[in-house]
Amino acid sequence: MEASLILKPLLISFVISIAAGPVIIPFLKKLKVGQTVRDDGPRTHLKKMGTPTMGGLLFLASMAVTAIPYVKEHGKIVPVLFMTLGFALIGFLDDYIKVVLRRSMGLKAWQKMLLQLLVTGVFAYYMVNMSGISLAMRIPFLKGHYIDFGALNLPVLFVVVTGTVNGTNFTDGLDGLVSSVTVLTAVFFTVAAVGTKADIYPITCAVAGALLGFLLFNVHPASVFMGDTGSLALGGFLAASAYLMQMPLYLPIVGFVYVAEVLSVMIQVVYFRCSKGKRFFRMAPLHHHFELGGYTENQIVAGFSVVTALFCLLALYGLRG
């Protein structure tokens, strides 16, 4: 495959994302969709109050405009687009209720989960009845070996998708954190798509390019936050990309940071209840634990990105192993 085929969607999406920033960010400011900050969070976050959120619209528009022209020749882009935009819509509804309607809780937990299950259900139907792709999963480091859970394939799919989506959502808590980490995972899936001759590389490239452009506005101090609109969308993108290449077992590797963030919340809740009020971490999710330990946002983002890069390299080795 020629390098230009990979670079073209990445560069187009990157340029659109940069060009859209000065248009969309002022528009979000006019709408007064400002970020709210947790009262019990790090005090340094109080200065973020009012920063425009729902900025996921910026890179989602860039990705969609870039990827849609490829749909005719690369049909497998469609389910990835569906999952990305489907979860983006759920996040948008949550953000809209929070920042426009001024209802701090956003969607109720059961509403958000029900919507996530509905989107996942449509994707599951496609995978089983239309994709022609087995739900058997490649086993990392064992080339040519797969694991098939049989009757449990569908329940596993729902767990993987919702877990990935909510993992990216938990990771979105510092300027540029989830953007930086997901750029690296998108690059990994691009390399994997090219190496395995999958048909989704235009959209993985488009997501990487769009996020690189978005990062120019999202690094500390951020001019815009992606909100649930962006973070849930990225989770949908990652889960769909993994399933279309039969690579869900690679998600815990390349998504080590997402897993750590989710586990930190689960550990914190269980420990708090079992110890009658004590905390295992200074604060959860994990990035706040390091922040309250004296690390700056830039140090945490850099550290988590380095860890992700190393795990992506490990996953690449596992793909050829």
C-alpha cells in the first residue's frame, strides 16, 4: 500500500480540524456551553470553569467529512462511523442536558446505559448477520490463533463495547489526556489495518488526523474540552475498529490507560464502602490521584501517553508474534 493512501485522509482530517477550530470554538462560547467543575475536585480545576465543552463536535465533523467519501470503496467504514457517531449522539444529549438545560446530572445512569445498549445492539446485529466477520478474537502473541466464546460471543461484545466506551469517558479529565492517548491507539489500529489488509484504514487515519488538529486547542491550558460528545464517540470508534479486525483482546493492551482509569474508580468505590469511608486513591479516576500527588497536568498527560505508546508497541509485537 502506498504511503499516500494513508497520509491523505490523515492530512485532510488534520487540516479540516485546524480550520474548524476558530469557527466552532467561538460558536460554542456564544452558546455558553461552559464546563462545570466538581466541587470536590482538584482546586486547580476551578480556573477551567466556563471553558467551552462539547468540542468533540470539532474533530467528529473533521473525521466524518474526511471518511464519508471513502465509504463507497471501503464499506467496512460504515459500522465504525455508526458506532462513533452513535455514541457521539449519546454524549451530545448528556452534554446538552448538563450545560444548556443546566441539569448537572445530565442523562440518568439508566438512560445512558439503555442508549449505549441500543447502539451496541445494532452493531452486534450487523456483526452477526451482515459483516461476514467472525466474532472469534485474535490471540495476541500467538499468530493465527483465535478464541471463540461460542454462545457467549454476544454478551462479551456488549461488555467489551460498553467497557471501552466508559473507559475513554473516565479518561477524559485533564487537558489533552484522552486526545493524546487515543491518537496513539488510532495510529496503532491504522498500522494493524494496513498490516492485516482490513478495510477501515481511511477512518482510523481520519480519527488520528482530526485528534491531532483538536489537540492544538485541547492541550493545557485548553481552549475547548471534548465533553462526553467526544469521549463516548472515541470509545465507540475503538471498540468497532477492534471488532472489525477481530482484535478486541488487543484493547486492554493498547487501552491500558483506559483500563487503569476504570479499575481505579471501581477500586475506590469498593474500598470506600468496605472501609466505611476510607479512600484507596487520593481521588479517582487515576489521573486525579497523580494530580493531587503534586504532578502537573502536562506531566500526567506526557506520562500516560508514553505508557500508551509503549503498550501500542507491545501490541504491534503481539500482532506479528
